[in-house]
Amino acid sequence: MPPAAVRELLRTLDRLAHCVGSLRSSGFGEPPALNGLADDVERLRLRARALVGEPADAVSARPPAGERATIAVPDSPYDARLWHGADDEGVGGHGPQISPDAGR
């Protein structure tokens, strides 16, 4: 694909990403559908950039519009006292009862 055609493809995909971001911010449609659409657009952008040999980490300097921040989840054990008396919402977690003071 000639470089001019790739540039036009990238511009078009950027406009499409902007439109998806606008839909997200306006509250249009179901979030899972919009998330899937945004993921599809980003995949297309990655593949288009690969056509010209651009590395994947140089795709964008900013996250797509409406993207949420990543939340780090620690690997350390949780405090069992936080779950004492919690409702399992019908998932069947009726194992042995652990006292909230068991970890002390």
C-alpha cells in the first residue's frame, strides 16, 4: 500500500476513533458494545501502523477518548474481616465459616 494511502487510512481510523469516543461521552448505546467497537478500531489502527513498520508502542501518545485508568490490584492476601457477614449473592460460597479474627 503506498504511503499516502496508509496516511489516509490512519486519518480515517483516527476520525472513527474520535466518533466512537464522542458516542461514549454522550452516553449513546450500551457500554459493552461501545467498548468492543473502540477495541476493534484500536486493533485496526495497530495493523495499519504495522503496514508502515511503526512499532506498536508508538501508536498513540494519549489514550482513546473515554478510556478509564488502569487500577492496580495487589497480590497480597486480603483481610478476611472485610468479608465477614457479606452476602454471596447466590454464587454458592457456603464453605467453612472463618472467624474475622482467624488471621491474627
